[in-house]
Amino acid sequence: MTPHRPTPPTGPDDASGPALADFSVDLTSHEVLRRAQVMAALGPDWDPVGVLRGEDEAYRLLYSGLDEQQQRVYEDLVAAGVLPGRGGGHAAA
């Protein structure tokens, strides 16, 4: 079965049509602008270490007060690598 569209030309030696044009875009300036906008949106009061400590505290609270069965399931999940263990380096010290 023949294709519905012919194969596009691959270079100047291809007699079936004009060569493909080189197309490249440098997104470096856009990435710098995007990062600057993210930092501006976070604001000057953003504290990344405080955020990580808050996440660590939330994680600690999430798995505190488990009954025996819940604790066994938690330990099985940690052993299987599904959940990181407590004090597993989630946040900055």
C-alpha cells in the first residue's frame, strides 16, 4: 500500500522538491524571564527553608498517632520503598 503523502524531501540533492529549512529557537531569554516572574510572584517574604520545615512537620503529623494496624501498614510501605521513612531528609535541618 502506498502512503497518502509522499515522503518530504531530505536535502538539496532530493529532486522531489525544495530542501527542508533548519528551524531552531533559543528559549534561554524566555526561561530567564519565566524564572524572574516566578521569583517575583513568590515575593520577598518567601522562606524556602521555612517551607521545607513546614512540610517536614506536616509529614510528621500525618503519620503520628497511628494505631497498631496502621503502624504496621506504614512500616510495610516504608520497607517496600513506597513511602520514605521518618527523618528521611525531606526538609532542611
